[in-house]
Amino acid sequence: MSEHRLERIGDNTFFGDFQVEKDSVFDIQLHCNSTRMYDVMDDCHIYVPRERVPIAFENNLLNHLVNNVTDDSSLEFALYAITDINQVLRKVLPRLVNSIIETITKELEKSKIDLKSVFQYILVRTLAESISRNVTLPANQLSPWHLFVAVQCLYQNKGKQKNETVCKVLKSDLREHFHRRLPKLHYLYLLPCVNYLLLFSDDNTVISDFRNRREEGDGSEWKSEHLDKRIHSVLETDFSLRILGNSAIAQQQQHHTEAYVIELLQHHSTESHLCQSVLDFLFEQSEEIWKNICQSDNGDKCWQVMCIAFQNDFSMWNKFIERLQIVNIFEDDKVRVTFFKNFNVNGTFQQLVTISSEQLLNFFDFIQTQKNIWKSDDDLMETIGRYIDKIFYCKEILSCLIDILWNVLSIFILFYLNETNHVNYETVSETVSDKVIELTKRLLDNLRTKHNKKQSELELSLQVWIQLFNHKINQGVNQWTRLLTESLKTWFSADYFDGLAPINCYHRKALWLLTDSRLNLLPDSCRKAFEKCLESNSEHFEFNKECWTDKNRNQLGQCIGKSPWDLSEWNSFLSLIFKDSIQQEMLPSDDHIDEKEEKISNESISIQMDILITQLRRCILYIEWKDIIIKHQNIKILKEKWEYIQVTMKRLINAIKENKTNFTLCELLKSKKNETYIKEVAGDSFDQQAWSATIEKFDKFKKCDIILRQLLSLNYLEKVPSDLKLLHEFLKDPRNCYISNAELQFENEMKLLECFQDELRTMINREQNQAFRIKWNNCKAKFQNLERLKMKVQSNQSELIPDLEKQLSHFVEKTDKKTTRRIMTAWRHVAKRKNK
């Protein structure tokens, strides 16, 4: 039997260096202090390395040492043992430390963590510290997150049981981490580790200069899987540590995890899900936690995170605002003011809530629900004022705003009219807050006057505006009605409507109110104000076609006779449109014209015709109103108009039949549109044959007038014959004579011009031919003096008077045969017509 010395390194643990032959059977006895022999029992641990290679022995030694650390006692044993094997550890630790740390890290990532891994890490870090002065070691620390997991495991398993070695290692690790420039999120993981140490020591210098050493990072740390769960775990552990440490930690803490995580999240506008998850967790916490969150900046950062998380989801805003009220966070006026101020001035939030009418309505509903946040009515009205110029003018939003301003807020200011400054309730009068009136005016003005809107948007805003006149107000009814009345009067007086700005747009405004029973929406006082507006602007109510379109007339026709106006009120309104004086222009009926009145002078004829023409012009304008006028004969003014049209048509028909039409009348009725209108109203009584004969005569005079004016203007005649000159002067102003009388007076001149109209037209058309002009100028003095050619029509050319024959012969010599032939043919034509 050979003897080998073993070193006792524990109560039941021995270490020795000896060799055993391969496949040999051996029995081990322990002999201590060379005086007594002990049999090695089963519960003793004897490490018998078999390897002959020294490196393998060293590796196994370290691995056995680390793997058997499971609790405080085994850790203490291992720490005691390293003093005896320090030389071995210096050799092996640099080789194995990375793999050991990696193994521990993997264990810490499991869902269920064994405290064994934490103690193994403490051992490795202690070994590293013991030899680091003499040996260069690779990185051997856990990451901030894994260090937090280790601390969490210690806290959950050991509570407040202090282990000096553990505290020493943690403090060393934290100091090294805090002196690096880690990403900000990593510091969140380290804060509970600091608070864990504060359970055992009041030394918090480990995180000095904490804020100045943080880096933004590259963002990759925010992409960690289940980051929200990590943050929940950090917060939950930190809160539990405070409870475990009572007030000790709270008094010494310089940084609260809840405040720090809010500070981090406010800069990550894309992490809405993460923000909401964290807020969900925080809103379940105590009032103390929320005081910590809001104490540094009055909750500004918290509001920013809420904005990222909830955006324009006001169901979530309501939920969490109510929770904040439960924990009395708004009892601090500074916090409350910060919250409502952010609703006012935060540009991102304003963009979110004004993205659609639905979102804006949700916001105003939120205001109405959570008005206690603003605490004072003035604060709430300031918020409303910020959005008035940005809102969508739809009925739901405006109704909500009016409800807030007039039915929710305490809008009254009480004045006690008592000279002794004592309250006298018998003399109390109330007035609406000036701010409420100001905001209401802005709302009403914006609804009426947003000229930069599209036409469709303007129409919608007016629809909303008029609906407000029927909105139910519970308080301040008189002031509300006065505001509506002023808004109505201002709208009606403005020279703007339908996207255009003509001066006489007032009838369209009246029509708009009358359409779709909008007038019924007006309170009685507003309706009376509207009727006064109609009267004061009566000079602008025109019925002519420039103001009224077919659409306008159709709308009016559908409204006439409907409530709230009775027939008398409708008659008054329509009288503003048809306000011309009928009686002054009415001609006496033919049945009342006696024989003496039939013998009227030419001047009287002219006056009578002027009146008839004026009446016809007005009747032509009435034609477009015919359907309305005929349909509503129960209204006095329309009945009078129809009678007026009928009397005028009767006089026109008689004038045509009796050939008592002048040039102005024919000029008026010659228009195809006017002729159609007249025939439409006159019906079967209109004498088409007589009218056609009259127009034919009128057209002949117009042709003669054109020829004469062109001949004279082109100076073809050196001296104008007196009879043609008389005809020319007459045609300049023929309105004072009937066409039938003019036909008799100028019969010969008309026949002459009619016979030679082709030749004269040829001469006029050849004005630009220079050769013809020279020839004409040479001949006209001798052969074209029509004063000398004034003739009596002869039936035969041979019977022409000698002087005329001589002149014509000379003319023929200077004129081409074609022209001469045409002249003579026309002459014979005249002679034949005369002889018939």
C-alpha cells in the first residue's frame, strides 16, 4: 500500500495529488495528522483526477469548483478553497472565464432561473477580482439586463438576507457599468440593482454623475423581443424593493425607475404599443408612484408618452385620465395646468385630432367628459378657443361645442345691485360670460364667412349654422337668441352668397332660408328680424333674369304657400320681388275707349306705343315666372301680375290686327325668343298671319335703311336726292310712326330701292376694287346725278323722255353691257308692277 498526502479543504472535502495505476483496484483510507487513520465514508468528496495532462487537471479543478457552488455555504467553501489553489486559478481562469460567463448567461435567460447560476457568477467575478492585478482577463461581466435578472433572482429567493461577497461583486459591477457610456435603456435595468444594494447600505455614490454618462445608443436596444415585459419586470422589482426596504430606499433614491422610463419613452414616438403597455402597468400603481412620475416636470413627459400611446383614441384617454383622478394626481395644480396646456399647444396632438371631423368630435366629447382636468371654465374655454379656427363645421361638432359653452359651463356672472354691497337677491341680474359670447361669435362667424372654402363646404357650413338656431339651450336663452339674431342680420347684409359676390344676392339668401323649411328653425324674434331685413333691402330684390335662375324660381315655387308664412306674409314677400307699379303703366281697356279718344295725335300714338312696349318688356320678363304666377292665383300680387299680362297681350293682338305697330315694337318682338314668349302667353288668340305681314314690311324697311346708309357713307352720290334723303332721315328714328303709314308715305322710294337693290349692292360690294372706283369717280358727276334722273315710270323704254334717254345713252356708253342689261330689266319690272 502506498501513502499519499491529502489536503483537507472542507469538513467533508479533501484534495490530493496522486496517481492510480490503470484498471487497478484500490481502497482508500484517510490518515489525518499522521496519528489516526480514517476510512473515507460515502459522504466525503475526494477529487481524483485521472488525467496525466496538467491542463486537463486544471480545467477540471475550476469546473468542479464552479459547478458545485449552489448556495451561500458552498460559495463560502469555494471562496475559502481558492486561497489554496490560487496558482492553479491564475493559469486556468483566463482560458475558461468567457465560456463560464456564457453558460451562466444562458441560464439567466431561462423562464425559471436557479439561484445556482447567480452564485456561480459571484464566484467567477470574485476569482477574477482576486487575480486581476497580476493577470489580464477578458471581459467577464454580465450585461445590464442579465445583471438585473441576477439581482431579481437574489431578491426573490433571499429577500433581505445580506451576503457581503454578493454585495461587493454587485457594487463593483455597477460602478464599472455606470462609468461606461451605455445606452440609456441599459441604465433602466441597473437602477433596481442599485436599490437592492440600498437594502444593506446607504452608500449610493455608485450612480453619481448618472445623467451625464448616458448615450442615446443606436436604437437596437429598443428592438429587443418582449421589451415591454422586460420593462414591466424592472418596474415591478423596483417597486417591491421599496416595499421591502420600507422608507430607507425611498429616502436615498436619487432616480426612480417609473420617472426614468417615462423620460425614455417620450422620445420614441413610433413605440405606441410599448408606451401603452408601460402605461397600462403604471396606471395600476399607487398614488406615490405617480407623484414620483410627475414631481420633476409636473407631468409633462407623462403627457407626451400618453400622446404617443393613445394618439387620438379618446376612449383610452378617458380611461387613464379617470385613473389619474383616482390617484389624485390633478390635486396638484401645477400638474393639472401642465396637462390641459398640452392639449392647447402641442402641435402633434392638434394634428391628430383635426385629421377628421370624427376625431375632433371625439376630442370635444372628451373635453366634456373630463372637464375637471381644466378645473376652471376659463381654462377649458381657452382650449376650445385654440381649435375653433381648425374645426370641421359639421352639425355634431358644433352641437357639442354649443352644449359645452352654454349647457355645461357655469356661464353666468351674477351682479348684485345693492349700494350697501350686501347681497340682495331681489335685484340679482345675470349675464353670460364675455368669453362664452366671444367664442360663440367666432363659431357663428366662421360658419357664415369662410370665403376660402369650396362651394360644397360653404353650403354644408351654412346648413350647420342654420341648424344652431333650433339648438336647445338650457341657460342664457335671451343672450343666445340675441347672438343668433345678430348673426342672421350680419349674414343677410353681406354682399356674398353661393360662392359669388353680386350686389343683389339678397333674394337668393331669402330663398335659401325659405327652402327646406329652414325658416321654421328660426325663433320668433329671429324670424321678425329676417322680415325686417327683407324690407330694408327691398331695392335689391329683382325678378329679372340676371338675378333669378330657373333653379331659383323652381325653389321659390316649391316654397310658396308653406309655413311658417301665411298668404298675407307671402304676398308681402313677393311684392318685394314684383314691386313695379302696375297702375301707372296700365292702358285703358278697349271697351272703355270712346270715339273721341280714337282721334289721337301722332304724339299721343308715340306715348301709347311707348307704354305698350314697356309693358311688353315687363311681360317678357314675367314669362319665366308664368308657372308661379298662374299656379298661385290665391296670392294677391301674383293674381294682379296675371291680369296685367292678359290685358297687355290683348292690346298687342289688337295693335297687330289693326296695323298699329311701329318699328320699336317690331324690333322688340322680332327676337325669336321674345316672339316665342309672346305666343306662349297669348295662345290661340295671337294672329300669326297679321304678324307675319307686319314683320315682312318691317324687314323691307330695314333692308332699305342698310342700303341707304352704306351708299351715303361711301359717298357714291355727290348730291343726295331729296326724296331719298327724306326716307333716310325717317329711318333714323321711325318709332313715332306706324309701319303701315310709313309704307304709304315712302312707297315710290321703297320701290326704286327695291328694284335696284342688286345693282346698288354690287356697287357697294366692289368698294375695294380700285379700277371700279376710278371709273365710278370719272362718271358719277355726269351720269349719276339722280336728282336729274328723277323719273316717272314709263311702260316702254321708247317712251322715255328725250333728256332721260340721252343721259342713259351716255351712261350706257361708259357702262358694261351686263350692268346696263340688269338696270333696264329692273326698270321694266318696276313699270310692269306699276301698271298692274
